Amino acid sequence: MQLLDTPRLEALWSQVAPRLAGDDLSHDADHVLRVTRWAVRLAREQGLSTELACAAGLVHDLVNVPKESADRPLGSELSAVAGKELLTEAGFTDAEVANVVDAVRTCSWSRGLAPASPLGAVLQDADRLDAIGAIGIARNFACAQAMVARGSPGRLYHPTDPAGEADRPLDDVAFAADHYRRKLLRLAASMHSETARAEAARRHAFMEAFLHELVEEARSVAHSEAPTAG
């Protein structure tokens, strides 16, 4: 499947791509293109415009607000504002721009908004699918490394509670693995389409298995004897 199959989408991507170069692999061009492909697939299954779904995917993460920032919930709103100008320049009509911008505005988990249109539901499902499973695990730790590079102290997991199962406040800035209980393991239940729900269930099971293995490996290290001086 050729993703950018219309002149308007080619023009849009030529504007979007240069803005995606950064130091956070969890929100890079590959993430944007994966979300876009899922949005197009889900839109096609539901009889929606694949061109608008593709456009929404391309602009959904134009502004990446750092996870540790208090402004993190504004990321989707800022991306919607930035996307509006690019969509217009690429030749989309006012009505089409409004539809795409509205979908982008509601796609973020941290914003906590329900999609107001079928296109919004497609984009939200696509974005959340990319946050879970093997790719989600990789993105989570990439995001944690990016925060450390910006000066936030952080560790891969809590030393005595790797999977975040104990009675303590979860802190996914300090402990990357806390993000699973705080967000990622809740995403499968939020999917809208049958296809997204099925894929999310498979990815959710993989994350559960990963957390089980993380606990086992962390426990084996914690219980091993410290090396003696030679």
C-alpha cells in the first residue's frame, strides 16, 4: 500500500517530515508513520476517507511536549493548531481541515478527551496501538532515556517493585516501568473498533508477559549474592 497516494498528502508530508527530527525515538517519524498506517487501515475498514485519516496521522504529533513537562496534556492541542496551517497549505478544504484538526485535538491520552467523530476514534485507536505491545515497550524506554538526557533522574524500574504492583504512588518519570500500570495496561480497554480491540488484546498480553519476566529477572538479581573481593 502506497501511503502518500495523493498530491495533497505528498505536499503535507514534505512539510511535516522536517519537523520530526529530534532526540526522542518514541515520537519520531517512524512513530508517526506507524500511526498513520494504522489510521488508514482502520478508516478503510469503516468506510471513512483514507486521505483524511492519513492526513490526521501525519500531523498528530507535530508538537512533542516532553513527558515530564506540566504542559504535556497540551500536546494534542498544540499539534492541532500547528497542523491546521500545514493542512491548508497542502490544499485541504476548510471542512476537511476542521475534521482532521478535531481528530488530532482529541487523540492524546493525557488530554483525556473522547473523540467527537469517527475520524477521531480511528486516530485515537491508531495512536494508542503504537503505545502498547513490543513497540510500546521500546518506545516507553526510549522516552525514559530522553527524559534522563534532559536532566530528569530516572531508573528502568522501582528496585523493590518492578511491575508497580505494591501499594505505593506510581511515578513513571522516576521509574520507566511504572508507566505500564499507570497508562499502558489501560489502553486496550479504550479501543473503539473491533480490529483495534483485537490487536490491542494481543499486544496487551505481550506486555503482561514482559512485566512478569521483568519481575522474575529483577528478583533473581536482587536475591543473588554480592561478589566478594578477590
